Amino acid sequence: MMKLTVKTQKREELCDITSEVQKVVDGSGMSDGICYVYIPHTTAAVAVQEGDDSAVGRDIMAHLRRLFPRDAQYEHNDGNMDAHLKAILVGNAATVLIDKGKLCLGTWQSVFLCEFDGPRTREVWVKVRAG
Amino acid sequence: MMKLTVKTQKREELCDITSEVQKVVDGSGMSDGICYVYIPHTTAAVAVQEGDDSAVGRDIMAHLRRLFPRDAQYEHNDGNMDAHLKAILVGNAATVLIDKGKLCLGTWQSVFLCEFDGPRTREVWVKVRAG
Amino acid sequence: MMKLTVKTQKREELCDITSEVQKVVDGSGMSDGICYVYIPHTTAAVAVQEGDDSAVGRDIMAHLRRLFPRDAQYEHNDGNMDAHLKAILVGNAATVLIDKGKLCLGTWQSVFLCEFDGPRTREVWVKVRAG
């Protein structure tokens, strides 16, 4: 397993980590297999989504914020309960197939760390398996 | 990896692809393992959900539409930002266990391609691994 | 594949199943690999989320309930359409890496069965693979 470090810049943002994940695949020398991307945090998530228009990421953040306002009434009092809610819905793990040493992504897809309570230094755990 | 093609019929629908995915498992001759179902699109998703009452799928679409109206204010101007939002929440990959050559689904479960911006011809990538 | 049984106590609750899943890993004798956690139900889900403050689980349930009230207008008439909606968004499968025989969870992470239509006896299917 490789541990990547990602420094996020804002409270909420989608950070494209496709090239960092591809580098782990490159380093493994693996041609055919599966790549697991795992976020060990509870206020961040991982998603495979559109990487072409950065407006998509801003809209995602704006509309999740509309569903779960930061200042809604929450029992958990760390001031980031909105981030836990967004993280549980987006999810903390992604699976991407590997073919001929490359992540098999669709035309418009990129792999994103979804930061919901930054800026912070986040870890992304990547594991590659052959077969 | 096998690439399936699914022609969706409406802008929003759940398409049961269980039998197509099972055929890939059949063709692999694999008895015991894992089946990965991956959607290479950013306005469609995959889910394992109730396949018995088709009203469930219609309710899912109606209530996701309520949360993310197509005509809400979005910066992304392709007219399908609602579909990106639904897709990121439902997710673009599913994992199903295989036992004795069959997908291990619960009594009421089927595998669905979730179309949020059809009708279109969609791909579904399926990979089966032994062990 | 191991089938765990979990008796839930309320209509909606997060049940921490980390130790039960770890026991399956222990029993497998596996040092390095992947653990798949699969929920064969359509009104329950699995999530890796904060296990330190139980208020997080209560807030998650309260705010998902706000998005999908049980008594909203639904075509599916089993009285649990809200639970299907929550389940499809949280998801029915989790993947956790295994290192030195232990589930690789972040500092604050636990594995939860998310009950949305209990109390019931639920199954959790766990598969462990080496490599």
C-alpha cells in the first residue's frame, strides 16, 4: 500500500489526484489489475467524476452545501458535521480497473479527493493488485 | 475486462443489468471470486437495489430530482449538472461477490445502471477475478 | 465468504461492526490483502465513518430523515421508501485494506452497518482476499 499526501487549499474543494494515483500504478509495474483508492478520513471522500470543467466541482460543493448547511442544528459540536454528512454520501473508497498499466477511466473521468473540511493535509491510501 | 453496451430509453431510469453481468461471470467460467462493475460515465451510476417493485426506481428518480432540480442555478452550463450530482452520490462502481459461479445478491437485490442524463448508449465495464 | 448476523435495535441507527469484521480477518489468518463488506439488503447500507462520537451517527440519521421523510409521497407502498433512498446513497458495499492482519482504518474510522428500516436481523457478508 502506498500513502499519498495531499495538501488541500480551501474548506471545500475537489482535488484532482489522477496523476498521483497513476504514478503509484506506474511504480508497481503492474499491467493488468485493480487499483483501490481509500481515504482514511471522515470529513473527506473520493469520487470519480468529470475532470474537464472545473465548474462541476464548484457546483457539487455548492449544492451539497445547500442540502447540509454548516450552521444547521447538529448534536456533534466540532463545527464540521456538514462535512461528515457529505463524506458518508460520496464515500471513502474508489475502485478503478487497470489495463496495460493505465487507470481505465472514461473520457471525462478523473479521480478526486473531495475535501469537505479543509484546508488540511490529507492522506490517500492506494493499493494495486494484479490479475 | 468485458465492455457491455446498454441503450437507455429515458432521461432518467434504473436499468436492470443483472442478467448481462451474470453472463460475463458465466463466460469467465469462474466459480468463486469478485465481480467489479464500473461505469465510465459522469452522468450515470451503478447501484445494487431492489429489483422486485419497479416503483422503487421511479421513487428514487423522483426524489433525487426533488433534491437536485435540473433547472436549479448551476455554473456548469451543459444542462446536466443535476445528473453529475446524482451520479457522484450514487457512485460509479459496484462490487458483488461470486459464489459457485453466481453473483451473490440478496433476495431483493438487482444490479442497476442508473441513467441520469439519457437516453444514451452507455458502457458498463465488468471485471471478474478469482479467489 | 463469512456471513455475520447483526440484530439492530431501532428503525434507524448506525451499528459499529468493526470488531466483528476484524474477527473474520483474524479467522482467515491473512496478513496482507483486501476486506470486502457487503450488505445483501436494500434498506440498509454500510459506511466507514467516525466511530468516536456517537452524535455523528444520530446527526446522520436526523439529516437524512430531513431529506427523505418517511411520510413523503412515494409510489412504493411498503412504508419504507425513505430507507431505500438512504441506502442507495450511502451504498451497500465497503472495501477496507488489510495490513499485518489488521483492517487499515483511519484514526477516527469505524465500519458501520447503517440500519434504515429496523429493528431487524441483518446479514453482513465479509470476504477477505490475500495479496
